[in-house]
Amino acid sequence: MAEPAPVLEYASWELVPAGVWVWPNFRPRELACKGTGRIRLQRKAVEALQDLRHRIGQPMRIASAYRSAEHNARVKGSPTSRHMTGDAFDVVMDGHDPVAFETAAREAGFRGFGYYPESNPPFMHIDMGPARKWGTPFPKKDTSREA
């Protein structure tokens, strides 16, 4: 049996065959370009995203995944955004401990981290690119308990 292509690419998320999509906690529509509906994802990145979902043990809301060049320009994304290569995700932090989330994301194989605690909603960018960080890290949650 032939290995699946390393990149999953369709003109629309609606064209992704059910048998090709093997990630149970995500749907093609939520990882497709919000502007065009196109989907272009690095399989390794989606596998890491699924691994991250298992590690944190709770649902994740994806604010942005793949972006076409046109949509990336419209949202004023970086001209070299990893979103355009299909290996980046912006994950809304509501309900997540950002420190634990980042630790789990690193364990799943993500290396690029962008912090957006002041966005509405707050989110963390994760990608499979080179190791780097940017933005203001999320404040650590107070885990002390009063007696």
C-alpha cells in the first residue's frame, strides 16, 4: 500500500474524501482557509495537532489553520506565515492553562510559538517550523491555594 501524500490539498474542504480524513477530533472545515475554503495541510502537522489534543485531554478551538496567500494578505498575516504552508494553527486559550498547553504542544512536536493573550479571544500560535517564540507570554496561572 502506498504511503499517503505528505500534503493534503483540495480546492475546498467539502472535497476531502471521508476515508482520507483520519483525525477524529478535527474536521476539514475547521482547518480550511476561512477566506477561500481551500485546504492545504501538512499531514505531519495535523498528526501533531491530534497528538496534542490527546495530550491535553480536552477540545481545542482552532481560530486559524491553513490560509491561502490571498486570505493571509487580507488578514495582514506575515508574508512568510507558516499558515500558508499548512503547518500552523492558532488555538484559542479559553479553558486551557497556556503553560501546560505549550508544554504538551512541544511534546507533540510543535516548535514555533506566538503568544496573543490580549487578543479577543486570546490565542496561541503553534507551528512545525524552526524553534522560535514571539509576543508576550501568557501570565502564569496562580495555582496556590489558601488554607
